[in-house]
Amino acid sequence: MRRLAAAAAFTVLAAAAACGGSSGHAREYPAGAETDFVTQCAAQPNASALGCSCIYQELSKRIAYASFVTVGPVIARGGNVSGSDAEALQTAIGICAAKAEKGAGG
């Protein structure tokens, strides 16, 4: 089930547009964290840098950086996460999918 969710996430990422704004934990994140995440994420099949950037922006609002250090690379590689990290990922995917749909005229 989680593997399917990860596959769906990267399908969504392919179409997602970049997100903006910051809140929550975003101020904890160092400047290079987004570049590292997006580089790993965009290397996945059907992923895009814009979609990965959106996912990163949304995750940075929901996951403390201390936790992201561990789960961020797993998410970027399409791996499985659980608990509140999985919930944060699903929320991010939903938001980015809605933005991509809206941006595509949907």
C-alpha cells in the first residue's frame, strides 16, 4: 500500500507546479536542503523538479528538520515512511496535486 502511495506521489510530482510560501517548521531548514531533496526526487521516474519543489515546500511546513534529515532522503528516493511522516507526505501530495490541477486548467 505504501509503495503504491509512493508511486502515486511521483506521478503527481510529474504534473505538479512549484509551491511557495513558508510556515511551520520551514524556518528550521538550511538553505541547501531544498536543492538536495529536489535533486534526488527529480531523478525518480515520472518526477519533475517543480513537483519535487512543491512537495519539499509542503513537507518543510509539516516535518521538523531534525526528522526530515532522516525521512527526507527516503521520501526523495520514493521509499516508504510511516506514521506522522506518511501523513505529512500524503497532505503534501494532495496540496501539490490540487495546485497542479488548478494550474493545468482543472
